[in-house]
Amino acid sequence: MPRTPRGLLTTATAALALIGLAVPASAAAPRPAGGGLPQGRVFMVNPVQSSGDQTLTDAKDSAAAIPASAYATAPLRNLDGGGGLSGRWAAVRSETGAPASVADAARYDRSDEQFEQVMAYFWVNEAQEYLQGLGFGSELPGANDRVQPVRINQWGADNSFFTDKKAEIRFGKGGVDDAEDAEVIVHEYGHAVHNAQVPGFGSSPEAGAIGEAFGDYLAVEVGDHAAAAYGWPRAADRACVADWDSTPYSPAPHCLRRIDGTKVYEDRVGEVHADGEIWSRALFDIRGALGARTADRIIVNAQFRFAPDTGFREAALATVDTARSMYGQSAADAVTAAFKSRRIPGIQ
């Protein structure tokens, strides 16, 4: 697998095979607090999105740097009852500092290393629950429907990655610690999903770009779904990915990447994150045409048809065919139009 840095503005230095760092499924009423379930304190996607405040800074993990209103308390579902952050869909395997206690999960803030552990557990679980809600694992094949190992601050750089050698996600530190931003967490989970569907996916430049694009797109989708489901605030600029994580290295308004850009196939530069913005815009347009639930069922289901090195043309054709088989010609036409707008070769 090619080594891929998390962002356009950062560079990974790992010697491992890495995959670096994308609207509700239906109109949803706010979820109940969780009854008797354990509760965890998390960011409502991230502090920039929930507050709209572009002046927020990391301030070396200072609790005082972020308003209390940026936090939310949410149920920690699917835990295994062992007292730690391990459950049906996610497990924090190792971390720096003491392991988080479920009993204390509602009191940690960003000055505590355990806060990132709670964030990672909650958002990985949330991402798989979103996929389960789309039917993956029931009427459709499972998409990474397993316990996902997660390591926190085990990477001594401002970068995060999924490694297919151990099928685990590692979140780094530096600047804003990566596991403080739900969109970084879900982006990396997107790589785990892709690899579970097609082992070794991303072995060509275009496949790598598709993987980065899907991670960005999934991050936006899961964040939107959770915000609607829990009744959380969400900034208007939803197409911006990882606006909190990117505060140290991008100008305001902060944004790591966007999924609503104007790039087309001819704009490729051979860098997977940059080129991924072509594919993520096509996915975003499919969502706009068909609605989140229908679009995401097509998008994820189509990925089972990919090969490890599938490029833009082959992936687009597979997605069109999946739309047709699932929802008929009108859906296939909408998907075709999205890829034609990106000028993907061979899409008529």
C-alpha cells in the first residue's frame, strides 16, 4: 500500500504501509439521552463546527481554550461491560497515559488524555452504527462490521493513519491532537471500511485518491447524521472537513479539505489527497441528487466491486451499475451525471 500523508499541508514520515487521512440518512428526531447507558463527554463533531468560532486555538490542550458549550454528553453504546472502552464495534487497545474509565467518561475534557480515547470510541461506534442503519450487515454485506482496534497518541507526529498490517487505526498528536476532531476519526475509519471491503485497496494513485475521498465524504455524512440525531448544532459550512484539526496549519476559515470543490479529472496532480477532491465532489453531488440514505447505500455497496487498484473510470462505472441494480435507471442517471460533471473519462 502506498504511504499517504493525512493532509495537503502535512507530510507523513512513516515507514509502514499507511493510509492517511470524508445530512442525516433520513430526517431524524433527536436521539434520547441513552437511558441507563454509560455516558461520555465528546465534542459535537468538533469545536469549530459547533461554535462557528474560527478564532479557537489549541493552546497546548488547554481546557480553558474551548467553551463548555462545545462539549456534549452522549451515550456510549455497545460496550462489552468490562469497564474500559471496548465493545462490539470499537476498542481502544492502547494509549499514552492511563486508560479511560467508563465510569469517568462523562467528566473528561480535552486537557485529559482520556478525552481522546472517549472521542475515538464514540465516533468509531457511531460510524459503524450509521453503516448498520443503511443496511450493511443485514440486507447488504457488512462493511467493517467487526471490533475496530484503535490506538491513541501512538504516532509521534501530527498525522493519523489506518494500517492494513494490523487492521488498526492510530491517531497522532501535535497541534490539535487528531482524535479531538470527529471528522479525522471517521476519515480514518473510512479507510478501515474500504480495506475490509477490498483488502489492500488503494494500490494505485487513483485508487488512493478514491480512498481519501471516501474518508472525507464519510466523515461529513456521519457528522451530519449524528448532529441531526442528537439535536446538536452544526456549522453551515458542512462540506469543510476537519476544520478544528486544521486550525494550526490553515488560514481562517480553517479547512483541511473540501468535498464541494470544482476540480475535474484534468486537474489531477498525482497527490492522493488533492486528487481525492475530484471524487469526493462526485459523491457529494450524488448525495444532493438522491438524498443521503439512497446515495450512501449505493456508494458503499459499489465499493465491494472495486479491486485494490481500481481507478476513477472503473469505480465510476461500478457505482453507476450499482445504482441501476439497486434503484433503477433514474438513480443510475443521477450517478452518471455526477461523474460526468467531474469529467471522468468514459462516463457517458
